[in-house]
Amino acid sequence: MQTEYYKRKQQSNEFRKKHKIEEVEEYRVRRLTLENGSTMLHRGGMASLEATWDRWTIVKAEITDEIEFLHYVYLGPIIDYDMYGNPVEIW
């Protein structure tokens, strides 16, 4: 029997092959409670969480059951055409 983690990993691998994705990071989603009682979701790593903590008046952070995948796609050169129809690389 496949676990839920294995199924997600398999789907992620198929997605990576299809879309030529080089790198994948997995993050836990956190629910942040602000000083005024409102909440917001945070998707990102610890460095991003620390930057958010400095920016907002956060009093509590809870880890939810959600997992986010951050996909890095590295593109090749972008091809555009000049006024004569000749291809030109744009970086």
C-alpha cells in the first residue's frame, strides 16, 4: 500500500519530467496570528518566515497539515524577432 507521501512524491516527479523542472523544494504551510487577532497563511522556508516575523506583529505561528511544493524552472534564452524577422536572443 502506498502512503500519501509516496503518491505526492510520484506525482511531483512526473510533473517535473513533463515540465523540465530542475529543482523542487517542499515547505510546510504555517498559520500566523497577528497582534490584532487576524490570521494569515505563510508559504516558504525559515528565512522567509523570519523576514515575515520582522515585518508584521506576529504573536503565534502554527504548522498546518498542508505541504506546498516550490518549483524552480530554468528557462533557456528568450527568442524575439527584430523588425526584419531575424531571431534575436534576449537575456
